[in-house]
Amino acid sequence: MARRYDCNDATDRTTGLREAASAVRRGELVVLPTDTVYGIGADAFGSEAVADLLEAKGRGRNMPTPVLIGSPNTLHGLVTDFSEQAWELVDAFWPGALTLVAKHQPSLQWDLGDTRGTVAIRMPLHPVAIELLTEVGPMAVSSANLTGHPAPEDCDAAQEMLGDSVSVYLDGGPTPGIVPSSIVDVTGKVPVLLREGALSPDELRKVVPDLEVAN
């Protein structure tokens, strides 16, 4: 039976975060609020948990799950060949609605799907998400919807779609909006905008002037 906690209530938030952290460590799924939409998350290093996440969404391995982290310092252990421009983007826009596609450390024992040696990684600007990520470490997180359905802006919509496939729901109220994060590929010499979202090319070019936009 799924449990749900109101994170706008101090006592419920404390209990909910503790229960969510325990669930993640047990390899179970949780729903959490972010600064874009609600996400469904699992331990990034738990291959069975990530497989359960993809199954809960009805999503294939050909669409790997992004990773959320609670601090930019966590990047040091996760990515390699991270350019100066990539760090400048982190300094300017994290925490926030910028996802970076980077080469992950080849030694990492994780299975996020068919990643081809890369990981899409982000630090969200949401206190509940950051607190959970700080407690449990990197999480594989995707929008908390069934594939093909709208991404949920509140916990009710997420729970309606995902039901008891999720152990703990953290209800942080409505999210600020449904505009997704912008995605920038930093695996090459020049950053490439793969998807325009909350951040426009002009905003990004203030930090990395040679940003290219994918066709």
C-alpha cells in the first residue's frame, strides 16, 4: 500500500523524507516534487529498481532514465571529460532547469537503460528533492507519468497514474509549471542544445557563447 506525506506540514515532511529515504535504500520507488514536474525515482545504482521504474512508466530501455543529484560536488564521482564550459553551465544554472548530457565514469556500476556511455544529469531547484537526494545520493528520476500521458503537476495526478507501483509519495503541492528542463550535450568540444525548455538558447549563450542548437 502506497504511503503519502504532505511536505507542506513540517512533521509530515520529516516523516515522509525518512520513509522515502528508507524506501529508496530498499530498492523501492518514490514520487517526489521537483522544480519542473513530479518525478518517479529510484536508487540510481539499483539496477532492479531502475528496471521497476521503467516498467511502472511503461517505458523501454531505449529511453534511459536521467539522474538527479543534490549537489554539484557529486558530479566528480559520476562524470568524466567534463569540460570547463560544462562547469560554467553548472555554476550559472544549478540548481535549476538545466539537464546536462555527459560521459559517465566507465567504472560506475549502474544500469539506467541504453545510455551508450552517457548520463543525463541535473540538480533540481526544489528543497524536498534536494533534501532527499542529499540523504540517499544520486537517484534515477523520470517524470511521474505513464508513457504517452501528460507529466503531472501535482501529486494527485502522479498517484492516479502510478498507484501502488510506488511506495512513498511526497506531496509538495503544485509544481511551478510544466515547462521541462533544457537539455545540453556537453560530451563534445562544443555544447549542443538538444531540447529547449525553461532556458532559451540566448540565456545559455550568455554563459557559453559558442552553444550550438541541434537540428
